[in-house]
Amino acid sequence: MIVVVWQVAASWRARMLAGREDEYKRLARKYAELLEDNTEILRRYTDELTETRRSVASMERMMRELD
């Protein structure tokens, strides 16, 4: 009887650990996707900021020429 209980407990523990491992892998994939998305968003914002700085610099030059 003790062997049966021991085997049931071991099987239950193994299933729990496998479930945790699957959840960890799912979370790792989700994190990688979000990191990739954030990297792309940051790249776009950086490009937009660079373009805005160029525009402002151009406007400043034009305003100085008017003075």
C-alpha cells in the first residue's frame, strides 16, 4: 500500500513539475515577443525623434536667417 501511495505522489509531483516547465516556456516565449515588440516601438520612436530634431533645427536656421 505504501508503494502505491508513493508512486501516486511521485506521478502527481512529476505532472506538477511538467506543468510548471510548460508554463515557464510559455512565459519565456511571451516575454521574447514583447521584448521584440518593444524594441521595434523604440526604434520607431527614435526615428521619429531624429526626424523631429532635424525639422526643429531647420526651422531654427530659417528663423535666424530672418533676423
